Amino acid sequence: MNASRLIAILLVVGTVIWIGSSYMTGDDATDQTAANDTASESETAKPLASVRTITSKAVDHVDHLRITGRTEAVISVEIRAETEARVVEIGAIKGQAIQKGDLIARLDIGDRQARVAKARALVAQRELEHSAAESLAQKNYRSKTGVAQALALLEEARADLTIARTELGNTEIRAPFDGIVEERPAEIGDLLSIGDPLATLIQGDPMLVVAHVPEHSIRAIDLGQLATVTLFDGSTHDGIVRYTARVSDNDTRTFRVEVEMENADLRIPDGMTAQLEIPVGTKRAHQVTSSVLTLNDEGELGVRAIVDDNKVDFLPVELQGGSRDRIWIGGLPEEFELIVVGHDWVKEGATVNVVHLETDKDGLPIMQDENSPVSGAGENGQTLSENTAH
């Protein structure tokens, strides 16, 4: 084979290979375009997350001031000895309920009874001397100065008798009011001086609840206002505001408030922790379950709601009290669509499928059966849980 024919064959083979490669490249590009179109269609067809909502409406709500305080006896008195003597009898034990006038302790009378008798005899003598002086003065046998001197001696004797009787009376320490003996440091045989403590007596009925109210809330409390008291043991009692301080505590800038409540059976002790609820006005608020509350990325407390075009929005709230299960929140529109299931899986601005739930007479959502289309994929592919708003 000559050289010219070989060159011609090589040119033909090269041309065929070049044309064939162009067809192969075109098919790959077509396949890539088709793959991209399929991915776009897949993304477009991705299902939206689903949430459950209820229509929440604001109502008038009595706002309460809630503060922690403690119980305090309305009267607490430390009874002290008023004379110097030894304790010879104890009339009331620690913790005993006593009536006004009951004996708490008796001290040794010593010679006090004799002093009373001596002072009484001297008074009788001075009365006779004064009477004789007046008779003589009427007959001009005694001057008016002598009569005045006899009267002075009589009054002095009467004063000494009063002092002696008081000293004798101070040997019997009796209850000044109905109450309970809380402390009784003195025992039989103790030698007491004037001012030494004998017992602490408290009056437990009525019982007070004392709390310290911040300065921004004190103007909302009025005398005679009703209050609810919840004690540490869980019992609740009705009370009445009987005192609000006009001067604040210099250290805490709070004002003392006293609420009075009945304690006829004396079952409420002094010093127990108590929670006060005092109504301070009416506000517009929504009552919801605590499970609907959530936090946004900035740490604000609020709820998630549905706005235009089924988009999710975050609404900050103001807590206005309530219980563990049902709370009052304010700072919201009069009526809005509240997300009660799925609010933790969606973000602000996301478009979602909305399943609206009806509510019962208490405003709780009536959950549909498990076959309802209320679950879907979240933004990160998570599945919405069947958490209820209960």
C-alpha cells in the first residue's frame, strides 16, 4: 500500500471518530439537564410542614398581684418580771392555750403581805389624825396648817399602801389576753430580777400574713380589699387587707402590707410561708395552656401564630398569672390564630399547612383522630409530633 492511500484511510477514520464523539457529548449534556430538571421538580414537590391551630380570643381577666410573705401573730408579747423574787409555781406550760387572767407563774411573796398589813394600819392611823385635826380646826383649836399637814401624812400612807399592794400583786403573773404560751424560759426555783423574761404570749386569732410589696404596685392595694392566701401546706384562706405602710423600707424600697385572716382553731402557725393574691384590676388577656409557650432565637417568651398566607409569626407575650395548666397572657391582638401543635418545629416566616381545631367550653382544642393529616416534615426533615396543647 502506497503512502498516499494510507494517509487517506487515516483521515477518514479520524473524521468518523470526531463526529461520533460530538454525539456522545451531546447525550451527556442532555442527561445532566434532565437530572437538574428532576431535582427542581422534587424540591418543588416537597410537602409543607403541618400545624394545628385554634382561634384565641381575648377576654376580660382580673389581674392579681402575687407576692410571697409569711404568717405573723397579730399580737406577740414578751412578759417580764416586775419585781424581784423566786419562782414558786408555774401555771402554764409551753404551747398551752390560755385565757385572759389565767396564771402564768407565781413568785415568792416574801414579806410583801406583812408590808401591806403595815401600810394599811398606818393609813387607819393617819385617817384618825386627819379627822381629829379637822374637828379641832372647826373649834379654832388647830390651825389650817396643821390640818393640811395631817392630810399630807394621810395621802402619803395611802400611797405606801398602794405600792405595797402592787408589789404583792406583781408576784402573780397572769395572761393579759387570750393566747398561746410560745416561750417560757422561767422555771420553778429561778430567781428573777425586774425585767427578766417569764414567757412569750402570742394571739393567734386572727392571724396576719405579712408581705413586702414593690413600690410600683403599692398604689393598687386598698384597705379592706379582699385577698386569697395560699399557705405552704397547700390550704387556701380568705383574708382582708388591714394595713399598708405609708413609708417604705430604706433598704429594699418595699412597703409592708398586712392581710388578716381567721384562725379560730389556731391551726395556722406563726412564721409559715404564704402566697398572697390580691386583685388589682381587670385586663384583656388570652387564656392558654402553658405548652404553647416557646422561646425565639433572642430568648423572648412568646407564642407562634399564623398570619397572612399561612405564614408563621412569633408574638411576644406578657405573663399575667394563672396555674400550671392554664395561664393568662397579654400583649397580643384581640383575636389571632394560635399554633397549639407543631409550634416548636417551625420558624418565623415559614409557610405551613394549617389544620384548624375547634375548642371546647373551656377553650381547650378538640383533638382530631390520629388519621387526620396533621403531621408532616419540618424544615430539617423532622416529623411533627402529636403533642397536644393539654
